[in-house]
Amino acid sequence: MNSNIDNIYSFSEEELLCTLLIRENFKDTEISNSFYSMEEILSAILYKYLEKYEKCDLTEEELINWLKKNSRYNLLTDLIKNEIKKLLFPQEINGKIVDTTDEFVYTNLEALLEIMKDELFYNIEFEKNYNPKKVKKLPSLNEQDFDIYIKSFLKIVDPSSEWQEIYEKALKNGNIIFTAKDDLETKKKIFEKFSLKQYGFKVEDFRWNCFFSYNEEPYIIIERNYDIGDFCSFIHEFSHFLQSINKNDNKIPPILREYTSTFYELVSIDFLKALGYENNVLDKLLHKRAHNTYEAGIDTIMIFNFMKKVLTTGKITAKEEIETASKVVKLNENLEKKEKEKIQMTNPYYFDATKYSEQNCDYVISCLLKDTDDFNRKYPYVLGSYLAHATLNKVKNADLSFEEIKYLMENLASIDTYDIFKLIGFDVKQLKLKKVKN
Ligand SMILES: [Zn+2]
């Protein structure tokens, strides 16, 4: 390869610049949600430097190969550093300062990585053992029963009736909005009324079971299927609603955002069990939650792994990555012939350490570039699920009461995350968690 290319590109700073340029260029475009391959990203870099590119007598393919060889791990390091920064410093999203500061996560990143892996494996097991054929359709639930279920459920988790009053008031004031699955017209109206586009949503891929706050006023949108799934989804979103009417809502650490909503969703499934719904039906509802956690966790685990490397060694190097990958390759090579063939069919890179490592690297780069807020949005689901399962066990063993959890939920913003782990009954020493010093 032509040695004068090294003079054309001095990479470390330029990579970062390119990254920023790509992000800027793709941010508001129609294709901003589509997936970029490393090829596309590097082509975009090349395009920006076309003038320089024309000066050297290499083909685009040769130049892309050169870029990959010399820059992919540096580019990954820069992007990961950026993700760490996002965990620590306040972010500006759509001109609004969003406080994502989470020193607890930063201080305990390594310990949390292990916790996330545990939670992810738990959900992978669930996914593996789940048979979707057992229940095709969830039992139906009409409008009247939906309301009765919610009120009886709220009476159990909050005997003071405070939450039921909040629910009734929200219904009366139009803060709970129902849509039907195929009612695109109503959805478009909601979309325009609340300018949901500003949150980066698109009407066709907007999740219609959601909570959002518009001009500080909280709303819940529920897409009705008229089955018992509506009830569990509603309980999840209503928990966010309750979090938000707490004055300090914007200070709830992101790590705890999905904690109580996942917890109450799990309790709502238990509630259905008490009503006599069969196990297969309950499994379908539990699977929906487990699947979401699994989906959110797969990418985040890789990102957390790279974060750990950057935190401990300062950067991600090709040599170390390939060394780590060679351990995986060795494991794959020791598999039985049948298993080996199966893997070979899905991905031949699993038997080549260099290619395996490069593929992981390129994949994470693409993930981080295609959606700049993806990681911040996803990781709370995995940790939230972990805390929710533990809390549910405590409740089942009568070690925690619904009253205590209600208190916890209403004070998420002011209780130290470390103390929450302790309250739920975790052995913080065994988990290697450290309290954040103020
Ligand atoms: Zn949620």
C-alpha cells in the first residue's frame, strides 16, 4: 500500500472530527434511524476528504481498507470516551438541558457491568426456554374490566387510595390517551398536538405504549389491543407517571428510571395470577418484559465491556482485542462438529480472531453512530429489571411491604442509589459497589 497516505491523514483528531461531521449530517435526515455499516461510515469520511482522496492514486476500496486498518480501534475509543462523558455530564437534547449525571454509574461501572451480565443471562435463559406457540393470543379484556383491574390493583399497591385518585384525575383531565392499533388518523393527531417529532419520534415507528411529559405535564398513551397485555403496559407507564408528578422527577437518576415501572409491571402479572389466569398466559406476559430487557442488553453489554477497557487502560487496542477474541475462537474450535457447522453457517468470522474482533469493533461503532442516544436509553432497562426482580422476591418473602416501596418510589430522586441497593437487600460488598463520595 502507498506509504504517502500516512501524510494525508493524521488520524486521531481527524477521526473525532469525522465522527462529529457524520453525526451532524445524519442527525435530522430521514435515514437517521437506519443502520450504517462501517463501509458507509468510512465512505462518508472519504467523501468529506474527497479532495485529499483524489490526490492519492488509490481506489476507494484500497483507501477504505487502509482506513479500517489504521483507524477503527481509535475511532471506537473516541466514541466510547464520549459515552462515558455522557453518563457524567448534563446533556443538551433539543435545546433542553437534560440531567443525565450519574456518578453512581460512573463510580461503579465495573461492578454494574457484572450485574448487567447476570441480568442479561437470566433473560437469555428465559428466552431460550420460552415456547411462543403455547399461547397465540392473550385473553381479552374489555374497557370496563380494564378500569376495574387497574383500580383493584392500585388498592393493593397503595391502600391509602392516593394513587387511585391520581389515576381518576388523570383520566378526567385527558392525561391518559387511548389509541387503537390501526387508527393512524388519531395517532397523527396526537403526534401533531404534542409535537412528538421534537423528541425524535416518527409516527410510524413511535411506540404507542408510552409515557412522556409535555410542557412539564405528564401524559400516558396506550395502544389498546383489548387484552390483558393492555393492563400490564398501563401499569408500567402509570408508574412513570407517578414518578414524574413527584417534584424532583428530573433528578431521578436514569439508572432508576425503569426500576419501579418494571417492578409494578411484574406485580401486575402476579395480580393476574391471583385472578386465576393460567401459567402459559402469564409466561407470555413475562416473556414480553424479558425479551425487551434482552434486546436492550445485547448491545449495551458490548458497550459496557469497551467502557471497562477504556476506564482501565485508557484505550482500546487492536492487539488486545484480537487476543481476547482468540479465546472465543478457541472455545468455538473445541465445539462438537455439528455445533461448529451450525456456527460456521451463521458467521464464519467466529473462527478467525482478527476478523471476529474487527467485526465486533465495527458493529459497536455503527451502533454508536446510528443513534447517539441509544445507549443512554437502553441500559436503564437492564439494571431496572435486575432491581425489579430482587424487589419482587423481597415482597414475596414479606421482607418489604408495598408501603415501603411506595415510599422508595416517591423518593427515588433523593435516596442514594447505593442505599437503594442496600434497602432491596443486596450484599453491596459482594457486588463490589461503592458509595459515591459527596
Ligand atoms: Zn419504562
